[in-house]
Amino acid sequence: MLKTLNTHICEEHVFSKIFNTLSNDVYNFLRYKYGDGLNPRDKVQEAFIKLWDNCKNISPEKAKSFLFTTANNMMLNEYKHQKVVLKHQQAKPKDYTNESPEFLLEESEYMQKYENALAKLTEAQRVAFLLNRVEGKKHKEIAEMLGISRKGVEKRIYGALEKLRKDIEGI
Amino acid sequence: MKEHLIQKWLDGELNDAELQAFKELPEYESYTKLSETAKLFKDTSYNVELELEKLNSIIKDRKQPEQQPVKVVQMQWIKPLLRVAAIFIIGLAVYYSPIYGDSTTVVKTLASNTTTIELPDNSEVKLNAASSIKYSKKKWKKNREVNLVGEAYFKVEKGSQFDVVTWLGKVSVLGTQFNVKQRVNYFEVICYEGLVSVSYKGKDIKLPAGKSFKIIDGKIVEGQTKDSVPSWAQKSISSFKSVPYGEVIKEFERQYNVVIEAKNIDTTQLFTGSFTNKDKELALKSITLPLQLKYIKKDSAKIVLTKE
């Protein structure tokens, strides 16, 4: 946590520190919720600009929830219910070629299904699941971040996992 | 219990015994693969330091008042331009959407293949070799219309008007069974049940059951049939009644995916008869013997016909 007592966001080093601690989280949160299509990077910037503009009125303890709410609202303004698309990386670096074409095809089909299944999760499920699996965040951290109970986080992540399994493997 | 175990795994809280139990789950592999694959969605390109630099430069830029007016002026002429561009794009989209909208379905058959298609209202289309149909699923309720190239047999469910459009003519019905055959210089409609209306060059011709209608090189020929289903659709036999021999050869090429070369043979003479679509040898005899022709097979894809 930040040591925020008696500090002021308008001071540049405090502002930078907040940016360093939180910008990545805000970015990931937006990405997992809305996908790569809506420039989450720019929205993070805009949210921090707003924080800077209001630095006199916001205490450092409130900065976190201010950033998440502001960034989320900015996204909502542009969000037109398009399909959520998340870019992914190649599964493995190609330094060997002994994989059969069938295997490669299966893998790329799996990725395709994965992408579609992710898009079909609810926003709440996707955000919690990816923060947990990709960012390695503990349930407690996610609960704090989203302002919900730990039980709720558990439910979302587990629900997402089962739904993905169902969608991808057709069980 | 299982759910609890998985939740603990998700939170990284499993002890050794629990981990062992987790690994013994039948779904263990599937869970770990899902978990591992998720990691590929990480965006490693996000660089906090770089983003902070960008942010600082944005905040600093805003403090310089000279830049503000320039930006405003730029926006003022860009905005109307964007509007014009938007209208233009929307216009184009609307203009093209009925043609290129993904609501149209196209079904094609290759040479020597036939297929059966069920339309959205359960009407049935049997498509003969080397033919294609196109129709719109979206507009089907309002407009039962099929575009046809080649030959097809239609069993139409009762309902609103059903149109088959070819570039030679249009066939309209309400609910019936009929066959449409459209070739380069040849157009044929045979009605097997109900009443069919054929429009050809602005004229409407009504065709009752058992009647057929043919256009050969622009001339209209009316005829009759005793069958209740076209022979190609039921028995895989291509039959012809007073049809130019050239059309018979072309049908043979479509059914067997071969090329036929007719040497000094009159391809306009009329042919009545049939050939099977299943036995090439037998079919060849059926179309050559009655006219006293000889056939030579050059290779598997080419046949030459000559006079005896």
C-alpha cells in the first residue's frame, strides 16, 4: 500500500508514485473488461489527467477508486457493445518445427475458441478471471480493486473457468 | 468439495495433500491448459515508465496557452469534413449492403455432384450437377426468391409467391413442384404439380401440371411430361425430349466431369432419349448408339465423338 499520510497528489513525486503503482492495474482492468479495441492505454492517460486536474480535491487514499471509476466511465461513454477482442501472443516461440500440421491446427483452433469464449464471459467474470490468472492477483487483492467481497470474486473466477471449459471443450 | 478445491487452487492456497487431490481430478489437464492459455493474453508491451513520460508531456503541453488556438482552428475545418465523409461512407454502406450483406446464402455443386438444400420455410431444392443457387435468409419471410444458375428441382411449401430468377426468365409459383433448367442457349421449366407462371421477355406463360416449356435458341417450344419427379432427381437419369444434341453432350460433361469433342457431328439435331448418371460406359453408349456415332477415349477426362 501507499504511504499517503500528509501528502498531496498535486506534488509531482506523489503523483508519479501513484502512477507507477496503479497505472498498470487500471490498464489491465480496462483491457480485460472492454478488450483491446477501445484504446485502454489512452483512457488510462485521460483518467490520470483528470486526477491531476482534481488533485486538490482528492486525497491520496481516494485516488485508487477515483481512477478506476473515472477510467471505467470514460470507457462506457465510448462503449458501443462491440465484441470484446483481446490480442494474444504466439503459444510458443518457433525454434523447432517437429510439430505436425494437425497439432498446429488444433492449437490455433483452441486459441480461436478461447478468444471467442473469453468474449462471451460477462464483464465481471472476465475481469476477475484474467486479473487472477494472467496478473496472478490474489482473490483478496481483486476484491479490493473491484470493491466487492472476496466471496464474490471467488464465484466470478470459478464461474468463468467452468464457462470457458464448457464453451471451449463443449462439455 | 470439488468447487472448494478449485477455488483454493485459483487463489494459490492449496497445501500438498490438496494439490495431490487436485491433480487427480479428471479435469486437471483441462484446467491447467485453460489457466496456461490465459497467460498468453498478457499485454507485455505496457511500459509504466514510458506511459508516465507521455502523461507528463501531455500535462506540460496543456500549460502552454499558445497551442490551444491552433488546435481549435484545426478542429473547426476537420469537423465538417468528417461529417461529409461520414455521410459518404454511410451512403456507400447502405448502397452495397443488400448485395454484399452476409445474409445471402450461396450453394454450389461441382460437376458430377448433386445436392439437396432445405430453404428456411422447409421448401426443398435438389440441385443438379454444376449448378448454383443464391438466396437471402434474412429477407426470406418477406420475399421468397432464389437465384438459379444451372438446373434444379423445386418442391415449394405453400405460402406467399415463390420466385426462381435466372438470367433467361423468371418462374413464379405459390406452392408446387417443378424443375428449372437454365443453360447458355437453353431454358426449360417442367411443372409436376400445381401451377407455375413463367415470365420470359415480358410475356407471362401459365404452365399447369404435366406441361413443360422450353426455349431453344430464342424459340419457344411447349411440351408434356408424364413423370411426377424429374428423372435426374429420382433415378439419377438425365432424360431429353427433342433437345439439341449439343445440350445432351454438355449435360454429359457436367454429370461425369469430362470434356467431349464432337468431330463433324451436327449438334443441332434433336435428340430424344436418356442416359444414366451412374455408369459412364453405359451412358456413353446410350447417347452414341442411337445416332450411330463412335467414341474414342483419349484419356480419363477427354472423349472424342465421330461418325461411324
